[in-house]
Amino acid sequence: MRIVHQESAGIDIGAKQFFVSTKDKVVKSFYTFTSDIISLGNYLKSKKVESVAMEATGVYWYVIYEILEEKFGIDVWLVDGRQTKQVPGRKTDVKDCQWIQELHSYGLLNRCHVTTGDLKSLRTYQRLREDHIETSSMHINHMQKALTIMNIRLKEVLSQIHGKSGLSMIEAMLDGERNRDKLLSLCHISVKKNKSELILKALEGHYTEEGIFTLKQAYQGYEFYQNRLEECDKKISEILNKINENDPLSTGKRKAIRHHKPDVDNLGGHLLKIFGNHDATVISGVTDYSWLRLLGEIGIDLSKWKTEKHFTSWLGLSPGQHHSGKMRRNKKKGRPKAGQIFRMIAFGLLNSKDVALGAFGRKLRAKKGAALAIKAVARKLATQYWRLMVKGKDYVERGVKEYEKQVYRSKVKALKRLNKELNINY
């Protein structure tokens, strides 16, 4: 085998120490403090190392990656730990770094996608925002539990208790209001018009001191994380304005964002300018919010994936083959966050009655189950996204009717073929 990276090194990353091996197989360890990382960089430069490979271990690789790239100009390869597995029973930190260096020197490792610059900051704020949303949902559940304990059945009447009507009534309850008619008057006009009687019955609860205390604690926790969301939105807005130099494109009406809409002015205009006017929202189920999340996880340049198959494989949306003899299995792959975003979009499409991909997913769900159907629809969405951003091919939703026509034509074609084979005449 030919050595591809002559002056290379391998680093095994740990919580307390880094183990480094160069081409002479000499292993040296460094602590994870910043001063020791600087010493590690100087050591690599003294060894004339030009390229370094290391595993993506938790978040421990972040700082060493940045320091070696920015301060020392070393080409750092972040690799998937599954590529560097050794024979069982021979694993130590010293052997790991030597093995990583050897694989890297022969060019046997694939480089991971690493977001840098402003997009890295955007991804950080976006991921933090998603964490706040997840945590706030826990407090919503606590509010629902507190209301149910007091037999206040708003959860069964309102679509969501953290909507405008639900929160208005909860705030009034915490302020001491118990009159059902006054609580009802705080609701949105559509709620009062359609659900007045049900709301009044739901509010006839059994108030207790401990129930109100629990409700107050949950409400305050929910409000805390809503304020944190607003702060994240401000940071996201600053990053987008920095990328576009405060000059986003003007847009018309955009797809509605039903839940967790970011408070960013002209979000669609920012995204259109970043992607050269390629509009991802023409793809079924994709809104400006899901597009923003994909931008933070994937970046702008999708041509780094040679084909759509490379892209869907990286997302964990393609089947992993694990064949041996008569055994045929689909090996499970990892689930990057970007792949999870496509899965969430696909999950929503399965309930859509006017989208062709929804009809396709429901048909597959009936045969193979929900998990496989969601993955198949997500793969189709990812394929369309790659084609749109790399090749600029417009994607137009043909609708259920066109999909049904296609299925009908396929059935007719299959029937004619069977008639010909069986020589049946009617």
C-alpha cells in the first residue's frame, strides 16, 4: 500500500489526556488544559507534522480541532470512531493513537463534515434553542399534570394549554381568579365562539394550595425557557445579518410555521440570499424554520457530497448492508441531527392528504411499518434537497392525484404483461 500522508499523526482523545503518535510510532501524552494543547501543537510542528487524524469523541475534540487548525495551520481530519476499530482485546489509548496514525497515513480514513465560521455559531445557537424547546415541553407536561390533579380539564378541551387562551387562564388562576365566566372571557374569540360550554365545564375544578403551587412552579419554568428562546433568536438574527450584511432578499408570502417559529425578521429572505435564491420551501413539508435547522447542520455547499446517494448515506437514511452467506440484514446506521430533521418532516407528511409523498408513505407504512415508511420518505426529501441545492432542479409537488395516476399506469402495465405471458384474451 502507498503512503498518502507522509507527515501525519494520530490523536486519541480523552477527558483527561490526549495521546499522540507520529510516523516514528513514538507516543506522547498531553493533558487537556489549554496550555498543554498549545504544547501539543508545538510538538507536532517540531515533528513537521502536516496532517492529523482524531476521533470525534463527544465534545472533547472541539477545542483541540480549532487550536490546531487556526493557531498552527495543521490539517486536522475528524473521523468516525467506527472506522478505527481494532481487533477486540488489543485496545489501549497508546495503541489507538498508533492505529489511527497508521490508517491515516495510508489514506484509509474518511473525513467527517465539520461546520466552521459563522455557520458553526449559527448551529450552536440553533441546537441550544432546540434544547430549550425540549426542556420547556417538560414544564408544559407539569402544568397539565397540576391542572389534572385539580380536575381542571383544559387539556381535554384546548388543542394546547400553552396557547394564548390557555396561558391567559393559567396566569389569571395564579393571580387568584376562580370565576369561570371571567376566565372564559380571557380566551380567544374563536375559542369562546366554539367551545364556551366545554371550557366552563373544564374550569369547574377542585382548587388546592399544593396544586396551585405546582402549577406556578411549572408556569415559571416554562416562562424562563421562553425567555431563553427569545435570546437565542436574537443571536440567530445577528448571525444571519452578519452573513448577509444586513441586506436579505425581499420575499412575498412564505409557508406558515406552526410551532416554535423563530423571532427573526425576514427569515425567508435571509435563507434565499444565502443559498443563491434556491428556495428549499418548494419541497413538501420544508418551512423556513426546518430550512434554518438544515443550514446549521449541513451548511451551504452540498457539492462536497459527490452524489445524492453519498448525501443520504451520510444522513443515515440509506440501508446499511450486512450480508454474509445466506444471512441478509440491514445494518443500522447512526442518526446525525440533519437526518433526524428530515425524519421529522417525513413524519408530518404521513398525515398530509394533499401531498404525493404522504400518499407514498402511507402506502409503504401499511406494508412495512411506520419506521421504514418515515425513513423512505425522509430519504426522498433529502434527495430532492441535494438536487435542488447542487443542480438547481426545481421540485414541484404533483399531488396525490398525479401519484395515484402513476400507480394506476403501473398496475395497467403489469396487467398487460401478465395477459401476454398467460395468453389470456377477454
